[in-house]
Amino acid sequence: MDCPQVPLDFMNEDHAQFIAQRDKLLGLIYSYAPAEVLDQELDALLEHTRKHFAEENRQMIEKHFPPYLTHQSEHERTLLDMEAHIADWKQNRDSDVLQNWLKVTLADWLINHINTMDFVSAWFISEQQ
């Protein structure tokens, strides 16, 4: 999956790590890895995302990014969505649903989020530095 670039290195590095973790999860699904292994990797992806969003939020606040609340609320919505999908996986163990979420839904969200909210935020923050 190709990842759009933004004007801040830390965001590009975090996005690349997110994609690598997502791709690892897909590989584990394709290789029929034990559910517990997928659980650990999903939890790691969620934790990475929490840290990434926290750093973005911190920088937006620090630089007085005007639409901060819009971007921050998208982060909150996304974390809730991720938590719900992970909980659904842990309860139902439906690898087809998990695969579709990772391969399509999450990938589409990521590209859209980077191309819109992240690009604008990164540009604004980079201009303030």
C-alpha cells in the first residue's frame, strides 16, 4: 500500500509503521496464525495509533492549529471504531470480517485521513516551526 507523504517526518514515519503493522496482520491472517497472535498484533496497532494521535494532538495544540477540535474528534472517533472492531474480532473470531476491515475499510480511511486532515495539519505545523 502506497502512503501519501505530508510535510512532517514524524507523521510519515508513524504512517509507514501503521501500514507495516497492518500488512503484518494481513500476513498473519493469510497464514492462519493463532487468534492469540492476532490479538497481540491488533493491540499493538491500537497502541501505536493512540500514541500517534496523541503526538499529533499535542503538536496541533502547541501550534494553535485552528481546526484542532475537528481533527482531534476524528482521532477519537477512529479510536472508538478500532476498539469496536478489535473487540468484535476477539468475541467472534471471524477472520473474513477482520481481513476486510484491515484491507479495505482501514486502508481507505488511512489514505483519506492523510490526504485531508493530516496533510493540512502537517503543513500548518511545519510552517510554524
